[in-house]
Amino acid sequence: MSLLTCKDFLSELSEYLDETTDPDIRRRVEVHVSECPNCFVVFDTTKKTLQIYKGMEPQPIPQDVHSRLMAALEKRRSRPA
């Protein structure tokens, strides 16, 4: 089993937390988090944040905020890579 780098860990974190990660990758993420204090903090904070938000009722955002957000996303999407 090869070790994950911090960059690998970050790229796998979302799928790990969604529980859609391959079992081998899942074990490698768990080993990395147990050995890397910085990634443990990222993992723990992200996991706790998701737990808080999952327990909340969705709230509508004001129309002006929605419009500005959509405009900003469209502007970013239309920029050349």
C-alpha cells in the first residue's frame, strides 16, 4: 500500500467524506490522516462543518445575492483557462 501525499489526500477528501471512495483509497486516507497533523485538522474541520450544515434547514438567499453570485460564476467560467 503506497502512502498518500497531502495533495493526494486533499483530492480524495470529498469522496471520502461522501463515502464513495474505493476501500483501498479509504484506508490510505485514514492512514494519512492518522500520521499527518495538518491533514487531520483539515479532515476534522471539514467533517464537523458538513455535520453542522446537514442538520440545518435550507435557507433562501436574497435575489440580489443570487444574481451577483450567478454573474460572478458566469464571468469566471467565460475566462480563458
